[in-house]
Amino acid sequence: MTDKASTTLVYKIVIKASAQAIWDAITKPEWTDRYAYGGRASYELKAGGKYQHHASAEMKSFGLPDVIIVGEVIESDPPRKLVQTWHPLFSPEMIAEPHSRLTYEIFES
């Protein structure tokens, strides 16, 4: 039995845009097509809601499944905070890994 340690990574990114524009880029399919791996994300923006990231045609041509990342929305407070799980389905090894927790905190300065 192996005991995997929990790791927390924090990234701070400065984007010259409004909180709403950043929220839209994360959660709206027409924006995720442009900025999120080139595939289309879909969210049910409520606690317990479903998150899925769909493969683009190019990704599918490499053998990836229709849905490449899945998760669950834990907290949604538009346009300030989104907490979700994140689980890639790229390979059997990744599928076997536990879900990660991903938190977006959006602040305007």
C-alpha cells in the first residue's frame, strides 16, 4: 500500500481583463474552444454540477475519447470563485489517478 502525499500548487496570473471576462473564458464553451486545450468545456455551475471537457476533432484523430476531462463543481460564485474537481481521461494511467481539486479565485485590481 502506498501513501500518496497531498500537494498544493498555487499560481498567480495577472490578466488585463474584467473578472466577468475571465470567468467567461473559463466557463463558456465558445471561449474554451479558443483557450482551453482547443476543446469545448461544459459546466453545470452549481454545487454538485457536472464538468466535462470535450475533445476537439484533432484530439479525437489522435485516439482520445469524446470526453477528455471530467469533474464536479464544488462551489460556484460567478464571477469570483469556481471550485471543481478535475480528472483527465487521456490514458489508463491517468484514469487510475485520483481526482484533483482546482480552485479559481478571480480578483480585480
